[in-house]
Amino acid sequence: MTHHPNLKIIAFVGMTGAGKSTAVHHFTEKGFPKVTITTSDETSAIDQIEHLVAAGQHRVIIDGIETWDEYKSLKHHYPSEIAVVAVVSPRQVRYRRLDRDPQDHESAGQHDYEEIETGGKAGPIAAADYYVLNDGSIERFEHQLDDVAHEIFK
């Protein structure tokens, strides 16, 4: 377990199409460095974060914790430095964004079920520290993101 008193990490979680990438882009456009977890290797994310901290970074964005194991590992390594933000959107909104037919519940919902049952996304979403509802305009969403970031970084 590492402790960095000035470090603040925002990790985004959510179902496909909820707006995680949009949230990450919002902060990278403001100059925040981004860490991406690849192939369910949370040690890679920890290494990336440590490298950024060594380079003098104090604010880091994580693009998507995908599994409960990743969540637990990152919370263990950065217990007071990481805040998990769940980006949530109604299913119909997510399907529209992904060009899925919301009327075709069987095939459209199958991906959701796989993410929850096999991918393990439900745990990190349920355990998130903050929730941002992304069901309106991009401006409203970005305003909500800024409000949450202000709360985390204070």
C-alpha cells in the first residue's frame, strides 16, 4: 500500500455507452494525465500511476475500472487517494449512443448481461464513491463532472 498525501485519482466506471470515455476526454482536455488499464492488469495501472507521481503529477484520471479485482487492487494501493465515479445512463440512452435498437431487447441486452455476469462491471459501479447521471446534454454532463471533481479535489 502506497500513500501519497497530495495525490488525487478519479477512476471512471460504468456500462458500455454510459459516457466514461467522454468523461475521461473532458479531463484530459483540461490537462489531466490518463491511465488506461489494459488486459485486466491492474499492476500496469499502478505502475503508470507511480510513474506519473514520480514525474510530479498530483491529479490522475483512470479510464475505466472493468472488474471487481481491479477495483479492490486500486482501492488497496490508494485507499485515500482514489475516488471512483460511476457514470450511469438509462439503457435506452446507452443503446441509442451505441446504435443499438432499444426495441430489440434480447440482443441489445445481451451485452449488458455479459458485462455484469462475466465482465464483473457491477461491483465497481455499485461500490462507486460518486454517481453522475448522463442522460441529457453534454454541457450538463460536463458541469456535473466538474462539480464532482471539485468535491474530490478540495
